[in-house]
Amino acid sequence: MKYMLLVCGDDTADASGMAPVEPWVEEHGVRSGARLYGHRLRRPVEAVTVRVRDGEVLRTDGPFAETKEYVAGFDVVDCANLEEAVAIAAQHPVATIGAVEVRPFWDEGGADAETDIRRLDAELTAAARERDIDRTMACYAPDVEAFHFMGGEELIGIGALRKAVEGWFATLTGPLHRDVLELRVRPGEGSAFSHALVRLRGTRVGGEPLDRVVRLTTGYRDAGFGWLIAHEHISAPLESRTTKERS
């Protein structure tokens, strides 16, 4: 389970004797792999607090609350349970002069990133079968960057991608079968990548069969409500050897 460690400094504390943070990062981020990522934050004086009241945006320079304690940084850890996360937080150097708040991420049902991404890929397959352009585009981020195999051009934004895919769907008749022959997912925190070998089968408008295998490299972004495709690169098709072997 993932936990957010909110590293809280204290303006009144003497930090001169505090141990450096780098060994803690090395131990839990490199050796054990529990720390997924994290970063320091600039001081509260550089913060901007935003409120919206009756449709008006109210901006205040400075932190949300005036206090001697402040969030100086954060770390995200993946631990078996709360006790393990607390033990890691207790080893953080700032805990000796300030505090580290340990807070679990909201449980969205237990599905991990790889499971969600494989589900998204299955949705692409189902949408392709119906050549459903709206359902297909719902899998992509609005600012997606894609390299379409039909022309090899770079497509920036959902509008450009939609136009290209609509044009490709128009060259086909009947269902488009998208057979995922191989899919390797490399999940990350907030972003992920996959590499796939995909066989596309269908019938062109003129009656000619479509049967080609392409390599697909995909970058995903966690949009908060689910994963979306932010980058897609479809390579030139692998020719007859692979297709014939799998026919």
C-alpha cells in the first residue's frame, strides 16, 4: 500500500545537528525500493494560497496557515502496512527536529497500475472491433503525442489523432481485430510505459484483407480518475515472417 510522508520542518528548531537526508534516500529508495519518489518544497514564504468564493478567485501570497511548522517536502513509499511506513518515517532525519506525517493513499478498490493499464488496452481492443472513434479517443489524454503508422507523421493533441484514426477507420469495412500478441507493462508512479506486439486484421473497403503486425510503444499518465495514453508510437509493421508464423 502507498503512503505519503509529509516532511514537516520547524522554524524554531536547530537543524545544525541533523543528519543528511541523502543516506535515508539511498537506503529506502535504492536498496529497499520502498521509496518511490519525493522532493523538497521551497519555503512557505514563496507559497500562493488560492480560494474561490462566489466564482471569484482569491489569491493570497503565503501559506495556508501561519505556523512555525510547515511542510518542507514529501516522499511516497510503498509498504506492506502502516507499521512499516511508520518505521521508515521514524528514520527520516527531519523527524529528529520536526515531524513526518504518515498518511495512506485513498484506496480505489485495490487495482494496481499494471492491472488498470491492461484494462485500458483491452478497452482499445474492444473499441477497435467496433471502429468506435469516440470510445477509442476516450482512452487518450487531451494533449496526447502520437506517431501514426499510416503516414508516420507526428500528431499533437487529441484533435489531430482523432482525425488520423477516423481517416484510417474509413478505409476499412466491418470489424477491426486488434490481437495483442505480447504486452509488457512497466508501471511507475504517476506515469508508466508499455511495449507491445499487435496484430491488426480486417477488410479494406476495396475487399483486400488487412493483416499486419506492428510494434507499439505507449506512455501513460495517471489522470486521477484513471490512466490515459499520453504518448503512442506505432512503428513500421513487421513483415511477413511474424504474420505467417501466427496465421
